[in-house]
Amino acid sequence: MAEKISRYSRRTKALFWLVLVGVIIGILVGYQMFSVLYVLATIGLVALLLVVGFADLEKVGRDNIEGFAIRE
């Protein structure tokens, strides 16, 4: 199966998400909906902790990193 070439780079997608989240936070602050911001921040923190908690860090080492040169 051929790899699908993305129209946008990873950096462009990340910047898009950053701007989108910034606009949403700005709108919520503008309408003084701090309780919604508190709930979203709590859910985001729980999601981040779950990702880190279930990450398989045992197999990660300095020798396994592909595409990065090890500077000594």
C-alpha cells in the first residue's frame, strides 16, 4: 500500500492546532466562562498523564532513536 503524502507538514498542522486552541481559549475568557476552562484544563491534564502513564518507555534508549544524531 502506497504511503499517503500529506498536503500540510507536521509543523503547519501543529501551528493550526495551536492557533485554534488559542482562539477557543480567548473566546472562553472573553465570555468569562472560567468554569469551562477549568474543566477543559483538568481533562487535558488527565489525558496527558494517561498518555505518559501508558507510554512504553522501557524500549526507548539513546541507541533506538531514528533520525537523530547523538552528539557527544
